[in-house]
Amino acid sequence: MARFLSDQWIEEAGAAAAASDELRASTAGVALRIQQVVTGAPEGDVRYVVSIDDGSVSLRPGVDEGCDISFTMDWATALSMATGALGAQEAFTTGLLQLRGDVAVLLRHGPALAGLGSAFAAVRERTTY
């Protein structure tokens, strides 16, 4: 079982995304890079990148300054969102989730991103929080 936001978790989530036929179909024709930043995690801040390139989705730890969108949240918010206790829209509207980048890009690719949740379902079940 991977610990939430560990390198192993990022690797498992990336493998799940790469293997998802649903995600491959929903992201066909989409080119998007998303930086995720979680502050105050038990072992320090965590940064990882979700890359979508015409149906191919990958995750990797680290920073990508050229990302289209960047999401920043604290550990408690990330944990609440990962376990389903808090939705992304609520986190955003209450200021718990900060967005940097072109909001129009995010809105345009919203349907493609919706497939990420189901692609990560099995990973969530195996994750320790």
C-alpha cells in the first residue's frame, strides 16, 4: 500500500492513468500539463506534474515551470479531497485550493479531467492516509 503523495503513490497513480482506456479516450486531442503542489505534508511539501498529451496521461514528481495550470493546497485540503470529504469546486470557492494559470484552459478541458477520478479509484483503495 502506497502512502498518499509519496513517490510510490505518484508512480502507482501514473500507472493507473496510463492503463485507463476511459482516460485515454477522454483526453484524446488534449495537451495539458498541471502542476500540483501540496504544502505542509508530513514529510514536507510535495510537488508533482500531471501531463496529458493526446490520450497519454502520466504523473511524475517534481516541478514543471511551463505548466498550463497550477493547483496549490495544504495537506489537510489534499487529504479531504483525496478521500472524497471535500470536492474540488468547494475547495476552490472557499479559498482552500489556489489556482494559477489560464482558467479558460481548465474549463475547456474539464470533461477530460473528470476521467482522472475514476482512473485513480483503485489507487485510492490501496492508499494509506
